[in-house]
Amino acid sequence: TSQGGLGIILSVTLKNFMCHDHLQFDFDPHVNFIVGQNGSGKSAVMTGIILALGGKSSVTGRYSNIKGFVKTGKNTAHVSVTLKNCGPYAYKPEKYGDKIIVEREISSEGNSGKYKLKNSSGKIESTLKEELNNILIAMDIQIDNPVLVLTQDTSRNFLMAKTGKEGKLFEFFYRGTGLQKLEIEYQQSIAMNEDSAKDLAAKKQALDHMEKEVKRLEKLRKSDEQLDELKRESFWAKVILLEKVLETEKDKKEELLEEIDSAKKEAEKSKNKHDEMTLEHDKFKQEKAEIEEKIVTERKSYSELDVQSDTCAGKVRSCKGEVELYKREEKKLLADIRDIEATINEHQRKDQTDYENEKRQRNEEIQKLEEKLSNVDIQKDELETEQFRFIQEQSSQEQELQRLKAEIGDLKSKRNMRHNQYSRVKDSKNNRQIMFGEHTPSVLQEIQQNQRKFRKMPKGPIGLDIEVKESRWTSAVEACIKPHMLRSFCADNSDDSRLLTQILQKYYTDRMPSVIISPFLSHMHNVSQHQAQTNDFPTVLDMLTIKDPVIANCLIDQLSIENIILIEDITTAQNVMLDNPPAKCYSAFLLNCDEILLNPYRYYSASRRPTNVLSRNIDESYLPKLQEEIETIDIEIKKRESAMTDGRLQLQKCHSTLDKLKNKIVNLTTSKTDINGLIEEYKQFEEPRNVPEMYDEYTSLKADLDKKQEELRKAEEKLKMHVTEHEEIRVKFNQQRALVTSLNGAFERLGSEINKRFRDIEVLASSRKKFEQLKKEKERELSKVESDIQKADVAVKKTIEERKKVDPKPRIDPTRPHEDIDTQIKEIEKVISEQSNTTDKVSLFEKYAEKSKRLFAAKNEYKQIEKENKQIAKMMAKRKSRTKYIINYTKCVMNLSFTVVLNHNGFTGSIVFSKPQSLILEATPFKEKAETAGKKACSSLSGGERSFVTIAFLLSLWRNIPMPFRILDEYDVFMDSNNRHLSINLLLREAGRMESTQFIFLSPLDLPDLRVANNISIKVHKMQAPQRIGLSTMDEQ
């Protein structure tokens, strides 16, 4: 028997697939019959093979969506096909072995399915669909070819139909022989050849354009030579200009030397004042460090006392518990003594009969007490659960009160700030001094009263003596000068500064205005030489009207307002400060109060709302807004205070409820203890004893009572001692807390003094730094000017010498400026640029050479493509002829094969290709009479004969199209018994001829007696009836 070839199916497994829970069987390598009633699931085997080998659901003719193959009520289905992989053409045998297992999982959600490709040992080697396609190609398996797998629908539509059969038979023939694929590939080649012809025409058009471009560049190359003489004239005109600039730089050098000497003297004066203030700052800083160290030590003691207080409190609680325990035990002993006394008295008067009745009554009482105890436990558990809930609610309420308290504090601070702001704005209508602080009028009045004590009357506040020329710049100027500077005062000397500081300290505890020491001059500084050099934008100094030169000099010294410019638009400001900042400009302020700094470039957005203290016209429309904001804050405060009142009431309710719950739990605990005591007392009831024994027990209990009372006395003394100790520690703890609070206050006051000194030091350091920077800047400018002078002198000489080397012609003195000459050069270059996109001679020549080279290469490429297209046209003509020959040859071979199959089985006939897309099968049985003999169309035959002729047509295709296996479904349904028997024998004889090919036939009918050749091995798989539960089974024969 045959062992089958590469690609035959060894076995199939179906799980939860269509009507099968689990179906598995092995195929014979040669001939297999699967028989069973309709609905028994035999076609599901073929469908599973199609899907496992990558077929689409539409190929099966069952469902349009793959999820339809999952058995009802299941989530996934699995199909598995094992293919033989032996022989010289086996696919990767070193990887897969002698067989390849293809598994596919199908989801009820409609996913396309996951593949698993396993080797002969069951190990997964790949999950890629591409690998499965490679395997199918290597084994010559075309799963969508009807010659390989003939489904019921294909058989019914292409082979069994009466009407329209010619076209369907031709389509079956065209697909099965591969001619359809050959025709598609030929049409694709024609389309590619047409696209190539279009590309060639486009390249021809581009080639003509390149020839015109090369000619244009040739003209431009000649025009470029006319510029040389004009450029020589322009060069000497620029040399003359450089010589004039050199003389100007020498004059500038002398001016810088004078400015450097002046800046040096001012910097030394600021340094001396800075050193004096630094000593005071360091002194306060040292005192602050000492207090800080002391605070750390005292806080440690404070923490230790807190821990000791908690420890002692724990001891008090422990002692209280011990005393309570002793009291309960004492109470129990007293009860026991009373009980035994009563027992002795009762025994003296009771007999045994009374004892039995009492015992029964005690047992009944114990039962009642145990039921009562169970109820007490349930009540106690419920109360403890409720107690835990109220404890959580109490904790949550306390946290909410803390949050509300903090929010009220913040809102009150905000309200006070807005109220003060409202008062200042309102009062400033009559007295502008209030805008610089509510105490300003009082300070100025006291300064006036002490005017004789000052050498020179102090000036200030600074903001009171300045006015902004344009009201729209008020906010920006305030942002530049800063609020603390506007509130500051000026003093002529240190003595006046100390006296002024004493006056200010009377009215300010924090945020006291600064005092700036600077000699009073009768004239304003001359800043014309070192102010920002720009005519497009005003400086802050330009925007101010300052009546007092002392105030003006102070702002110049402290803030360098002459070097700060004002720019209205943000885009303009960024462009100016980034690309071309004015000389001697340090920063710029925008209309929205943002600031731009240089060296390095930085941008700062305004972080505070301007107060408009410099505005001369008070904006009264601002007052209603402030009043409305204050009222809104008051409403918010009242809401939170009301919420706090409600919260406190709720907290009190929680406390009250918790106290009640605690008392109830304590009462229940006590009740439980009493009940347990009674139960224990009833359980300890003993048989009647003689009176002497009970007297002995009475004596023992009295001794235990005396001992327990002594222990209780000691425990109460211990409790008293710990309570006294805890009270002493709490006194120390409160004293230590007061000390830490006092130290913290001193620490904060010193911090305020240090901050004040630090601000003064910063102002002096800024002044000193400003003059030092000015000096360094002037020195750098001087160094740069000297270097520029030297470089310019050398550059002029070197430039002239280098020009003479390349242009030996003598120097000329142009009579017109170099701008006029350059204009004429640009006009000529513009003409060249418009034509060539470059004014560089070298670039022009390079472009001309490159274009010429590309033109030559393009011509050669065009000729080569044109030659290749002609060769392709010849090849396409040959391919067309060859394709036509293959089609005719295939038709001839198929007709011959069909005729041979019919002749061997008592028929004569042929295949007639009557139309381009039509095919007719003609056949006549040998037994018909001569007078009626003649070829008949298949449609005129009986149903059984027509099916037989169709099978003969299929066999002719099998003989000429080699594949590893064939699957045929319901091949014999439309035949009578005679033709069916003939068709089966015909299929088996054909199988005998094709020993290396595997055959799988599906039929709903039982097999007749078969005459089988010795070289044919047959395996029959009989499916069970359609009604089945659980595991599907089959009978194999």
C-alpha cells in the first residue's frame, strides 16, 4: 500500500467546532471515506481542514464570519491538522521533523484566529501566518483551489447546476488549472509597461527644460565679469570711511578715562558705609544664633517633659486599674464570707430534702443567667460598634473644626489687608501721604518737630516727591522702583540716619521704611554720558518729574533708573533686547509691568498687583470693588463661623453620646461580671458538708480578705504617689513651654532686625556694585576702544596691503560715497540673481558646470530607458503569444484527458469551448443505438449520467494538476445506484493510478461493495447519528 507523499493529512482534531465538542481521527495516507447522515458533522471535518490551513470563512460556504464556527455556548473553538513532512523536498525538516502540526484558535468574538505551528514533538516553532503560507507553497497546497477541496456549494454551483452551467464550468476550469492567475499576472505586466511609457515621456519634457536652463546660465556667466571694476571702486571708498572712524575712536578714549576716575571715588565711599552696616548685622546674627541654640536645648527639655508626662499618666491609669481590681476582689471575698455565713446558718436548720430542691432551683437559675449573659454580650457588641463609629465621627469633626479655624484666620488676615488698603485709598483723597503708610503723616510731623536736631532735614518718603509724566506708565514705574523704595527716606549722614530710625521705630514694629544715607547735593547727577543710548524708548528717569535733586540722585545711585528703558509692546521689547539692545541699557519694563534683563537674557512676569501710589488722581471707582471684596470676605467668615458653631454642637453631641455609650458599656461589663459571679457561685454549689469544715473555710476567707485589703491599701498609696508626680511634671511642662514661647519671640524680633540690616546692606552693596560695575564697564569699554583702535589701524593697513597683492593697480580716491557704488553693484547683482538665484561667481560657474553634467547624464539615461522599453515591448509580444499557446495547450490536454476517462467507462465525448468564457461537456453512452448516437450536451443527460460526466471532468483535472491530497464532498448525491457505483469505482481506479496522492471522499450514503485493487488502501470513517451529547465519536473500518 502507498505511504503517501509530502503534504498529506495525517490527522484532524476539532474542539467546540460547529456541532462537535471533540472529534479526532487519523487519515489513511491513500483513500478515505467519511460517511454519515446529513447533519452528522462530516462536512465540518472538511471545513476544519480549510480553516486550519489558512482558508477564509467564505471559501467553506458555511458562514460569512469566522465566529459562526464556534459551537453555541462556547467561547473558543480549536482546529488542528497534522501534515506529513518527509522526503527530499520536506520543509525545514531540521526544525519541524517528519510532520508539521497546524493549530488555529477561533474566538466567538469574531477575531481572525491565532495560529500555532508545531514540530513533530509538539513544540511551537512559529505563530506567523506568513510561515504557514511558506509551508503551503512548499507542499503545493492551494487551499482555495476547487481541484484540491471541492465543497458542497462549489459542487452544487459549478458542477451540478443545469442552467448557466457553461460559464460556471469555465470558471471552475480556469481557476483549477491556474490559467486565471496567469491571465491576471499578464494584465499587471501590461499596466506596468504603460506606466513606463508615461515616465519616459515625462523625462523627455524634463530634458528639454534642462537644455534651456544651461543656455540661460551661459549668458549669466558672461554678465558676472562686469562687476569687478565697480567692486574695486567700492573698496577704496570704504577704506576712507574706516580711517575717519579710527579718529572718532581716539576721541572716545579720552572721555572714558575721565569717567573711570569719577566711578572709582564713588565706589570707595559706598564701601566704607557698607562695612559699618555689616558689623551691626553680624552682631545681631550672632545673638540670633545663640538664642537659636538655646531654643533647641529648651525644646529638647520640653519634649522630654512631654514624654515623662505621658509615661506618668500611663502609670496613673495602670494604678487605677490595679486599685479597681483589688476592690472587685475585696467585694467578692466579702460576698463569699456572707454566703458561707448564711450557708452555715442555713445548714443548721435545713435537711437533705431541702438541699435537693435548692440544687434543682440553682440549675434553673444558672440557665436563666446564661441566657441573660448572652443578651448582655450582644448588647455590649452593638454598643462598642456604635462607640467606634462615634469616635471616628468625633475625630472627623475635630479635623473639620481645625480646617475651618485655619480658613477663618486666613480670611481675617486678608480682610484686614483689604480694609487697610481701603482706608489708605479713601484717606489719600485728602492726604496723599497716607498712600505710603498709615503712620507716614505722624512720622513727617515728628520729623518737623525735631528739625533742629538734624544737620539736614531728611527727605521722604521718596514716592511723595516724584510724579509720572504719563499716567499709563504709573504701574510699570512702580514695579521698577519697588514699593519698599517708594516708602524709604533719605538722610545726609549717619547721625541723621540714627535719629530718623529712632522716630520710625516708634511707629513701626515690622516692615519699617528703610533709611538711605547719601550726601545731599544741590544739583542732579549728570547722566548724559552713561545713560541708555536710545531715542526710540524713554528711560525711567525720562518718564519722572522729580522736584528734589536729592531724591533724583538717590534713585540714580540705588536703582540706575537712567539705564532702564520703558517699552510698550512685548514683541518689540523682545526683539530689541534680544537682537539689538541699546548701549548702556541694563533692563527694560513693559506696560504690563513685566521685566526683561540682559547679560544673561531673562524675562520676569509681574508677580504683584500695582498699588498705584504714584498716581496723582485717586481712582475712586476702585473703592466699591474693595468694599465689595471686604463684604464678600465677611460673608465667608460668617459662613465658616456658623459652620464652626454647628461643628462644636455636633462635637458636644458626640462627646455626650460617647459618655453615655461608655457608661452603658461599663454597666453592661459590670452586669456581665456580676452574672458570671452568680453563675460561678451557683456552679460551685457543693454537697452538704458538716459545719466544722465550713467554719474552716470561713476562717480561710477571712484571712484572704485581710491580705487583699492590705494589697488595696498599698495600691491606693502607689496611685496617690503617681498622681502627685504627674502634677509636678505638668507644672514643669507648662513652665518650659512658656520659656520656649518667650525665646521664639526674641528669635523673631532679632530676625526682623537682621532683615532690616540686611536690606540696608543690600542697598549699599547695590550702590557700591553699581559704581564698581560702572568702573569695570568703562574700563572694558576703554580696553575695547584701545583694542579697536589698534585693530582698526592694523586692519586698514593690512587690508590695503592685501588688496595690492591681488590688485596691483594704484589707490584711487572715489568722488562718490561707497553707498552709491554699492547700490549700482546691487542693481547689477539683482539682475543676475533674478536669473540664477546666486550672485557668487564661483557658485555661478559651479552651477553651470553641474547643470551641463546633469544634462549629459540625463540624455544618456533617456536613451538607455528608451532602449529598454523597446526590449520590454518585444518581450510582452512574445509573452502574449506564449500565454495564448499555454491556454490552447491546456484546453487540448484537458479535452484529451476527459475523452480518455469517458472511453474507459462506456462513454464518448469531449470538452467544447464554444465561447471565450464558456465551456460545454458533451458525452454519449456507447450503448445507445446508432440512429440516435451522437454527442449530447451534459444538460440533456439524466441526473446520474450528468453527475458521472462531471466526475469524469474532475478526474481529468486531477490527472493534470498535481497536489498532495484531494477532498470531495457529496460527490454521489445526484446519481442513481448504477452510476453511483460506476463513479465510485472510477474514483478508486483513479486513486490507484495516483499512489502518492491522498483522497478524502464525503457522502451521506452508505458505500456499496467495492472492487479494490491491491495497491489501494481504504479507510472508512462512519459518523454517528446527528443527536449526540458530549464527546463526538466515530466508527472506523
